[in-house]
Amino acid sequence: MSELLDLLGRIEPARPAIRFDGAVLDHGGFARLVETWTRRLAGAGIAVGDRVALLSANRPDYPALVFACAKLGAILVPMNWRLAPAEHDFILEDSGAKLLLVERGFAGPSAPRVSILDEDALPEADYARADADAAPALLVYTSGTTGRPKGAVLDQAALVANARNSWAMHDMRPDDRVLTVLPMFHVGGLNIQTLPALLRGAEVSIHRRFDPAATLRAIADERPNLTLLVPATIQALRAHPSWMATDLSCLRAVGTGSSIVPVELIRAFHARGVPVLNVYGSTETAPIASFTTLADAIAKEGSVGRAAPLCEVRVVAGEIQVRGPNVAKRYWNEDAATRAAFDGAWFKTGDLGHFDPEGYLWVDERKNDMIISGGENVYPAEIEAVLNGLPGIAESAVVARPDSKWGEVPVAFVVPKPGAAFKRPDLDGKLARFKQPKDYLVVDALPRNAMGKVLRFELRAQARQRGEQAQ
């Protein structure tokens, strides 16, 4: 990443880099912001290998801190502001963050040192730049299949490879204008378009959070060429009263991804003449592993395209596996999970898919039980671990139920302990709202096969039927 860090200062300094809250920051100003944050982190004692946690809505400091940490050889830990305090505490403890940067308005969890963005003036200090491309740059936590989050370690070289994959995916040019509305605490919002655009010398308009009305206004007024959306945000735009009246002709393409994106949502943009580039990947792949392009997006609706230029994709026993410089090498403090997730250098995604005769990849279903709700990954094991720890619950199982707004929502099947009456639990503070079950079904026992494994497909059918009856 060192060669691309140098590019930040050499891009035409007067070109617009970031639009945010009505102000425009040119590339020269963004380079100075990166330098300021580098000196502030150095003044806070941050050095090679240290972790810096960030709890904030989208703002220009987000990408600036990625580059500032890279200059020092430190590691940025983006924190999902939708998580509950207990979940934040786990991430801070597991990562061993030396410093937590918090935006005012967010509940600040405990940490060795907390600094409030825009209010606490960290002292600046000189620093020696670390030029190790193999040094970790991002530590991004994804909900764990075993009941607790895992931190995927992405090194600087992975971010460079991912940026180059993004340039190829979008045919990205320095005169492009990117609209960022998805949260940058996810690799999608941060790495699919935002960082690659800044490294390309393009302009990025950053919204603090997604709002359908504000997004449509920005398309109408600012005329971006590219933006990135997940199924839930596409649905929100399509349902907005201004959807049909908004001129979308400025958009060269819309990027999307979320394992399996409903074709009807892709067609909502295709019907308006805007190609949808369907990207496949995960936190562990930085995330761009494969994608459709401007040339094939419409002809291959529903496919996730071909492997990215700096990536290889294969299907082994039905499972999609990915290898390349963009792929994480390990999980933080999780040697067993790392061994289980990798076959040599190949990352085992847990998704089932196939290649068609023309070499295009299609995702058939998720091999694991992950739920994708509003673009957020939700793992049943994490919810079940909380439910099973509550008094009165003998065991539980959580599955996905289709939802018109969020795509999927979690539904819990609960077996009460003998003599206990089930009462819907208050999970605030224990689980983020998007992880909390939207419905509870009390059963005498969970269906199991001869080996004792819970038959989740039966539970999914029951949950779907319950949802249809409630409509």
C-alpha cells in the first residue's frame, strides 16, 4: 500500500476528493487530513501493530484514518454502531485496542483510552513511516458461526489488490463521482467504492447514514456516476415516492451484493436503464472476489460474474472458494477458526454455487445458516448463545424468515425449561436490534435427524408459514 499512499499527495491537489455536509475537501486537503491524523495517532502513542478502534457514522475521517494507520503500521478496527454495548466491549477486549475514537452521540464503551472526535485534541508528534505492505491494516469483525464475532485481518496488500479489482469492476476513472451511503464500518461501504475511488483520484460524496430521500436528492442534484446499494436499500429507494420522478441517467452503474440478491431488485434499476454490477465476496475477501461488468450485467442478471482480475474462484464439492492477495490470511486470536476456514491459501466461503458453461459464477444458497437482514450478516449461533443463557429457556434455534423490507429477519424457536412459562425476553444491551428475533415460536422440542442435528429447513418452512399467516 505504500506506493498508493504516495499517490494521495500526488493526485491533482485541487481536484474535489470528498463532499460532506455541504463542504468540499479537495485531494490536497484530504492528504493533509491524513497527515494530521497520522501525527495525532503518533502523539497518542500509536505505533506499529497497535490497534485503533473507531466508532462513528460515515465522515471524511473514516478513510483518512485507514491511511493514517497504514502510515504508522497500525491497524484500524471499524466498529459497527448498530451493535449492543456488550458486543462493543467484546470487540475492544478481543482486539486489544489501544485507543478508541468515538463520535459524539454514540455510547462510548470502556477502553484503555477514549477520544471524542471533534472535541478531544490529541497531541501531534513526529513519526517514522512504516512501509510494510504485508502489515495488517484493517481488523474487521464479522459475526461468528460459533456464537461470537471473529476478526478478519486484512493487510495493506489486500486493500491494494481489492482497490485494483474495484477499478476493473467499475471501469473507475479519476473523473468519476461516487456516492457513498452505506456504512463504512463494513468492508462493502468502505472498500468496494470509497477507498478505491480516493486512490484513483475520483470524487466521493459521503452521507453519514443511508436515507432514501437524501440518496435520491443526491442523485438528482450531484449527478454521481457510481453508487453502492444492498437489497434493503434498493427496496427502500424503489418504495420511495420520488423513485420514478428521479432522473437516474447520471449513473453509469450501481454496485450491489449480499450473497444472493433478488433478481427483481436488480431489474428495478435495469428497467430504468442503469446496469447493476453484482459483486460477490465477504469480509474475508476484502470483499471483491467476483463481479459482473458493464458489458454483461444485463445479460447475466442474477449471476455474480467472473473472478476479479487479482483473484481466483473455484467450486469444490459445491462450495465456493476464493484465493488471491485480497484475501485475509487469518482471524485475530482464532487459530482453530483460521484452520477451519482455509484450505491452504483458499478461503472456504461456506456458500454453494456453480459456474455456467460460459464461466459465470452463480450463488445457489448459503451452506451455513447465516441470515442477511438489511445488508447485515446475522449468525444464528450468536443469537442462540444469548437465548440459551437466559433463565427458563432449555434450548433454542434461530432461522431466517423472508421479509419484504429487510430481505430476511431472524425468527427464534424456543423450548422452555420444564415448568417455565416463556416470556419474550428483553435483549437490548445484549444483542444489536437487527439481530434480535422478530418473532418467537414456542415448541416442545426442536426437530432433529438421527444424528441429533437440528433440521433447520423444517424450522424455516414453519417460520415462513407463520409469516404468511400473519400478513
